Amino acid sequence: MNAIFSNNKFSARNDSVAIESVLKDAAKKLSCMTKMPRLEAEILMAHALGRERIWLHAHSGEPISPEGLTRFLHFVQRRLESEPIEYITGSVSFYDLELHVGPGVLIARPETEILVDMTAEIVEKNGIERICEIGVGSAAVSIMLALKFPHLQITATDISSDALFYAKKNIEKYGVQKNIRLEKADLMEGVEGDFEMIVSNPPYIKSSFLLPDSLKHEPSGALFGGEAGDELLKRIIMTAKEREIGYLLCEMGYDQREAILKFCKQNTLPIPTFYKDLAGLDRGFYIKF
């Protein structure tokens, strides 16, 4: 079989072709939309063949099976239509975890690992035992915290049934069901319990923002935070105050520092401590009430 593109889509012909040749063709085509076309081609190929990427390197000269090629071409076409590679493979890496994801759940980003690190530091320093995560998504944050601190009791909320579906799968995969209780809720409405800390990576993009193609497949409810983008962040801050929860840690947009600072001053709240991501951009804040 020989893989070619016709009208911007892969098609197949009936003579054999090596895995490496198919990978080169795919990487060339994917170069128009990703900075790592070869890596993405290998990830999709490994997923199509049910193999690890290292296997591809050892068998690059072998012919690809017709069935494997059909699956691979389908995956590449989906990627060319800007579908996240994580949705295609059904998996996202977070720290050393491999989490189930799919349409309807936000894909965990590397910068959210900073949120976990910051939370872990506060938990350890203050002996915190009871946490509420608002907007659990795929449960990346809650699972990492439960694995780091087996004593933690975490109530994790989300308004999305799709997100809770994937969260449950991931919690069961890593065996932390005793640590994490899932509840469908808008923030913490109707959620009972005394909590020492809230941690959240809520939607914080303004509703008028035009999403790039790379984000259009992800759930809008997990991206847009309101007209200004910071409405949910402010609601979470007030929730922490009203429920007398001592610690709050939130991820935020890089341009929302002044708005959050002004809001806290206007409501006579403690001044937040802001933290930056690896690019040096403001990425979140911490408040001790």
C-alpha cells in the first residue's frame, strides 16, 4: 500500500509501503499545523498499530498492514482538522500519569502542574487534610494530590457530566477512590462538608475571545469564564470567604492579575499572592483568609 494525499486527504493504493515512508509523508503534511509533526505522526502511528513509539523505530522498514494504514490515515485526517491529538488517542500525559480524555473534558496542560506543586507545598506546610477541587475535569489535579498525600480527603466538583465520567475513569485507574469524592455541582453549591482549602483551574477566557482552531474541539464550558473572563474566579473567591475556607489557590489568565487584585481590595479581602508559569507570565494566585 502506498499513502498519498489527494485533495488534502490521505488515500490508499494497493502496493506495500514501509512504516517509515508513511510516517515521513504524514509528518510533512502535519507540519502545516504543529511544531512537532514527526512526533505527532509517531504518536498517531503507535496508537493506530497498538504499539509503543519505540517499536516503530525498531520496525520502521517493515510494511504497514492495510488495517493499520486505514486507522492511521483516519487519525491523521482528524488531526488535520484541528482535533486535539489527545482526543484522537484518548489519552493525555500529566506528570507521569496517562489520563483518559475525550470530547467534553478539558485537556490538562503542563502549566497546571504548577498549580499542583503550589497546592502540595501549602498542604505540606499547613497539615491540610480536607480539600475541595472546583472544576475537576479529568481529575488530573485531584489524582496527583491524592497520590502525593494519601491522607487527603478531596471532594471534587464539576457541572459537566462528561467531565465527571472521565474523572471517575481516571480515579479508578489510579486506585484513589477512597481519597476523592465526586459531586456534580456549580462550584460548591449544595456540597456539604468542612474544607480547609479550595483549589481550582476554572474557565477564565472572556466570552468574546475568538478561539484558535486548536481549542475549538474542547468544551466551551471549560474555557469561557464570562464576559470579562474572570467572573468565575471572583465567585470562587467569594465562595471561599463565605464558607470560611482558609486557603484558596486558583489558576487564572495571564492578563487577569490587576482585575483580581482590584476585586480583593474592593471587597476588603486579603491581598493575593500571584505566581508565574515557566514562560514568566502570571498564571495563578493564592489567598490565605
